[in-house]
Amino acid sequence: MHGLHLTADLHGCRCAPHWLTDADALGRACLEAVAASGLQAVGQVFHTFPATAHGPGGVTATVLLAESHLCVHTWPEQAAVTLDVYVCNFGADHSAKAHALMNALLALLEATTVQRHALQRGELRPVPESLVP
């Protein structure tokens, strides 16, 4: 459970509109960013929500990583996006890769305002002898 959890709330996204409304396009971009960062995708779900009276539907793109996960949620009617990258650092420190993935998505979405947060999760503890096989 030891790892790094990065989040970002983006407002004023000036990217091409399809990044906020096309699940397949955003999903492919997420998979490319995951690979470029050196992380390993092991599953994915990309979903477009229906349009509403407020405008086109947003997208949820989730990539399951061997190291944990990436989630992107878009609100095209507000030109807003939330990003969530979590990597487990149990076997190796994937923190630099997590930051690279976050930075790639920030560059793609071109937000005018970004609120970023980083949370160190858990800690490495020795396994109690009573649990060692």
C-alpha cells in the first residue's frame, strides 16, 4: 500500500474539444501517456456520458496499471477535468513515472488553472514474523 497518489483539478481547458468528449480518443491518449511514462497498463475502461441540456457528455477514462491506476473525468460544459494517478511503490519507486504521466496529461488538456495535490500513502513496514510462511 506504500505509494504516491497524485490528483489535479483542471479548469479552463483549452485543448481540442474531442479530448473532453470522445472516450476512445482520450483513452488512446491515456494509454500512450502510460506507456511513455514507463508504467504498464493491464486493463482499461473508457466511457462517454450522454449529452444533457448543459452540453455534450463528458468522459471517464480509467486505466488499470500493474502499479495501480489512472482515472480521468471530464466536464466539457465546464471545460474542466479531474486527474487521478496512484502508483504503488512496494516493489520499486514509481514516483517519477507517476509525475511524468500526470505532466503528459496536463500538457494535453491545456488548463488555465490547475490545482495539484500529492499524497504519500502508507509506509513500508516489516512483515510480522507471525505472518511469514
